[in-house]
Amino acid sequence: MLPASTSQLSATTSDSLGNLLRHWWAVTTTPIGAKPRFDHQGSTNATVSNLTLPGTYTFTLRAFNDLYMTTSNVTLIVKAAPGAPVITSPANDSVIVGTPYTYSIAASNGPTGFDAIDLPAGLTFANGVISGTPSIAGSCNILLVGTNASGAGYGNLALTVKLPLPVFTSSATADGVVNTPFLYTLQAANVSTSFSAINLPPGFVLNSLTGAITNTPTSAGTNTVIVIANNSTGSTTNSLTIIIYNGPPSVPVITSPLTATGSLSAGFNYQITAANYPTSSFAIGLPLGLSFDPASGRIFGIPSITGSFNVTLRALNSGGTGSASLALTITPEPPPKIDSITLRNGFALTFLALTNRHYAVQWLTNLLDTHWAALTSGIPGNAATQTVTDTTTNAPARFYRLKVMTP
């Protein structure tokens, strides 16, 4: 007797003279996500297993000799066991790679348990829910299983893990000089496949594949162009300013503050600004934990070292380079504290949650009492301000404290 989800395909093949022919079974069509498996595809009685997903399966028999081949199709229809769960949750879904994802399996006929098989990297399954953060872009089929006393019912989730939308990494300003060849190249992260532009000034040409904008301009002026980067997920737009000068432009002058302070394990942001339309900028000598975005001119990150640092700032255009020194101080971690308490359907408490720390907010009504009650706990630090709400109303008095733990 064959096991469940298994069938046997029998064939004896011969030519018009009665000579036996060789033959071979092949899978032609299946329900989406199905993965039937053959045992001895060329035998008289071939066994095909893993027929779990309901739907129509087509198998092709190829009979052949050294000169000719002929084919014939066999169709099998697989149905769920009577009374078994029928998966009713969506059969298709999508998520951006690197972003959190949740999918709940649903089924009719009173399922008592669920399972999910062939999960992509980054996803896990528990209590009827697929969750996690997928780490690899692509398409996959996840086998969904619901069980009850009548048996198992199967379904398929076709999950597409998409690339993030393109992110422009090239400068938002480009410049050139009259009667001088102009070249500026659009660049974007996340596998951009093409570029386009709206309102390019006359004479300027965009190569949609390389992103190169070229021309030999004959007149000065400033133009704002909408540029678009495309990939398999969608499109991102950005604004590009093209400035054409009659002669060499003035060198950029750094105008952003030349002192800045940050704290260990807390988020830091600093924006380089400069006069005279810089087309790019640089930051040299950043402490560990900080990065620089050349497209926006922003210094950002979470400092991982304390001290005083001299960071060289540079802003460039076709006229030259302007430089300045930024005196950057990174102080030790600030002590934990509740920064503010405001009335918002109860009490809203805000505090800075440093990285590599977990936080709990506790309360009591009498400072003479030593038994603090937990309002919330296990909040992971993310180097940003967190807000916790206590929904109590009409309380005579409440005292709060912030508890910090190192995981």
C-alpha cells in the first residue's frame, strides 16, 4: 500500500512492431509551490511522492528509441482529506528585504495546529505566525500546513522578498562652465536598473542605463531637474540642481558650526553646509561609530569612543575646494534619566535609550514603599528617545524611576 500523498504511474511502451521502448516520466505542471518527487522515473511502475498541495498535476511520459520520441500526458487531481483544514490565508505576499515581516496562517475546519516549511533566511515560525526579518532578496514558496483530527491540509505562500527602493548616492548639485563639456553621473544604491529625468534643460542628454548626463552648454543659468532611479521594486525621485557658470565659480565656504558635541552610545547628527553651491562634500577624521553620507553631506551614527577630534570638512565645486576644521567632542554616556513627563491620556514619559542597554520603567504611589511596580520592561536601547505611556487616570500620586540593565 502506498503512503499518503503518493501515487504510482505505470507504463509499458513499445513501437508499432512490438519492440519495447525506453521511457521517462517528467513533471510538466503543478500547483504553485508543489514539489513532487519521482522514484525511478524510467521504471515500469514509477512512484511519485510529495503530492501534498491540492490541485492539478500533469506528468509527461516520453517514450523513445535511438531515432524517435513520442509523448503522452497523465493528469492527477489532488484533493484535501475530507474534514481536514483548508488554508484560507493569502497565497501571495511581499516584503522589503531587511524589514520586519509578519504573516498569520488561517484555515477553515477547526485547525488545531499549524506549521510552515521551507522558510527563507531570517524568518521563523511559532504559534501559527511566520515572523522575522528576511535577509536575502528573491522569490520563495513556503508550504503551509494545518492539522486537525481529520488529517492535514496544505497551502502555499508565494513570498517575494523585494529589494529596497533605490537610494540616490550622487550629489544633488552639479555644475559646469559655458562652452566646456559637462558630465555628471547619477548614482543610486539597491541595484538601480535605469534612470530618467524630467525638465532637463535643452541640449542635455541622459543615458538611461549609465545615468550619465552630458552636454556642452552654451549659456549660463540654474535649472532644477527631477531625476528618477528605478529597480525591480519601484522608483525613487530626487531633485538635481544644474548650475552653468560663465566662468569659474567662487570656491565654497563652509557655513555650518565648527564645534559639535555628542555622547557615547547616543545617536549623533551633523549637517555640513556651505555657500557658493558646492557639488560634493567630505569629512575626514571621524571617530569610530560615525559615518558620512556624501549625497547629503551628513555626519551620523552612534559614537563608540570618547574624546576630542579634529574633523576636516571639505566642500567642492568646479571652482575649487573650501575647507574647515570641526572640533568634535564625544562625551561619556549620559546618566539615565526621565527627561519629561507630560499628560497624554495618562502620563507620557520620555528618556534617551542608549545602545547596548535595556530599560524598564517602574512606579509606586508612596516613596516610603520599596516595592516598585513594573510599568514596562525589556525596552532595547536604540540610541534614540523612547516614550512610555502610563494610562492611569485620577491617580492621587505616582512616582516613576528608570531602571537600566546591560544585556
